[in-house]
Amino acid sequence: DGGRVADRIVAAINHTQKTLHVAIYDLTEANIAAALADAHRRGVEVLIVADERQSHEPHSEVSYLGSQGIDVRLSHGYRGNRSIMHNKFAVFDGKLVETGSFNWTTSADGYNFENALFIADPAVAARYDQEFRHIWEQAR
């Protein structure tokens, strides 16, 4: 619709009441990070799995989120140091999924050709949450 995807993600975070599970390769968008921290402060269970290498990049917001008390785990993907955790999805309250090529970054929102799909379907959300749990269990 021509709007900023980051704004749609922030709105979804702001409407989340109980659980928010995020698997994200790269997260540098400060507005999204602030919304995640706010959700955590208002009692939402926020769990984040991020890519190990990307989380150490200079503009990454992952360490900030950990410093705010959010439970963050880092993943190398399936094959250890030679692979990456390249997922980009979030499950909001077990009802809504955001997924696609869109990294939660300023570049993705302002410069790149990216896509993000919002799916409001509890059955789809349950499958994504199952995948999230699988990634969460192998991350550290």
C-alpha cells in the first residue's frame, strides 16, 4: 500500500498482549527495537532468536534488546559456524504472522526491494510458532 513496513510491524507489536516470538536475521530498525522493549515492559512475553554473526554488527539492536531484559538467543543455523539463521518472521499472540524477505532494518524499509506478508490465521501462526520453538531450542 506504499506505507512503511516497519510502521506496520511496530503497530502489530503495539497491539500484542501476551506473546511475541521473533526469528530475525538482522535487526537495526530503532523504532522496532523500541516497540519490542516497550512490549516487554508492559508484560508481553518477548522471545527473540537472531543470527549470531549479524547480532554483532555495529548497528544491530540485538544487544540493546538483551540489555532491556528481553530473552534473546543467538543461532548459527543448522550447520554451526558455516551457516546462518536466515528466517524473518514473527508470531503475535499466536494469531498473526509477519513473514517474508523483510529484515527489520532501516535499509529494508527505505532502500531495498523487500516483501512482508501479514497472515491473520491461528492455524498458520501455530505452525510458525512450532518452527520458532524448534529454532529457539537449538539456539543459545
